[in-house]
Amino acid sequence: MLILRHGTRAELVVRKSRFLAEATPVDSPEAARELWRERKRIYAGCNHVVFAFVCGPQGGVMGCSDDGEPSGTSGRPTLEVLKGRGITNVILTVTRWFGGIKLGTGGLVRAYTESAQLALADAPTAELVPLTRFTLALSYFHYETVRRRFPEFAAEISGEEFAAGVTISGVIPSANYDAFAEAVRDLTGGAAMPRKDSSDA
């Protein structure tokens, strides 16, 4: 599966109706729906804010809405474009300002499909790399030695707490976790081991 490196947008005018398509990375269906609600607030003068989202490591969580357009003419075609590109953790909204000329069912399907395709035409993507969140408690004695090895395993630190010892929170590509854990154990003589958090990144 692919993910977006950053958001993209494109505009299309069809028989005086304006379509604004915006693709944005999200990390959950809840985040996707919240972004959709935000765009409905931002574009309060529009007629419809159609959306489709795909989430999950295998792109198995999906949703879409016609937002008042005739059933099946907008949300579903937008979702099919996303599925066809193999992109996950993304929401694609298409905002429409009605231009006074009805497009008909077929015209709507074509307009929403083309708008979604335009937004993704040159979208920068990357392979989705499954990540594991971890916590690592270390003594100050071992801290610098272990921390210097993080780049070797593509481990990234998201937080550090300094108290009696050091507690590091971070993420690491799941494929690297076992080798990372073994290296930490060896470097600390078995005194420290990372602990997987309950939810993957």
C-alpha cells in the first residue's frame, strides 16, 4: 500500500459548477470524518462536500458520502479512484459549488471521478512502512551508547523523560524491532529491553 507524502488539491469546472478536490493524509477514520466536518465549515457557501477515505495497513477500512448528491454519483466514484491508486490513510474530499446547470447522473459521476483523478495525478507517495511504538527505560550510564545506535535501526524518538533513569518513547519500522531489541540487550548487558506499546503506529 501507498501513503501520501503530503496533501494535494486540484480544481475542475464543468458547465459552470466548480469542483475542488483535496487529498489529505489521515491516520484514522475518525480523523478523516473530523477533517470532512472542518471542510464543511470552511466551505459553508458550497453545495456539497463529498468525501471518501481509506485507512489501515491493508486499506481495509473505507467510507464515503454523497453529501446530498444523488446516491452513487459522487462518494462511490471518489472512493473507487482512491482504491485504484492503492493509497491508504487518506481522505479525498470534493467540494462542489453549483453553477446553475444540472449535470445529470452520468455527468456527476464523470465530474467527481475526474476531480479525484486530478487531485491524485501527481500526488507524491511512498510505500507504507508498518511501525511499532516502543518504550525503553535506561540508566544514564547506558543512555548515550544506546541512543547512538538508533539511526542504524531507523528508530525515531518521540519523547524522553529524565528522572532516576531515562525513559525513551519512540517508533521503529516493525521489521527492525527484533534486531533493535537484541542490540539494546547486548549493549546494556541485559539490563534494558524495549517494550512494545499496546498499539502499533
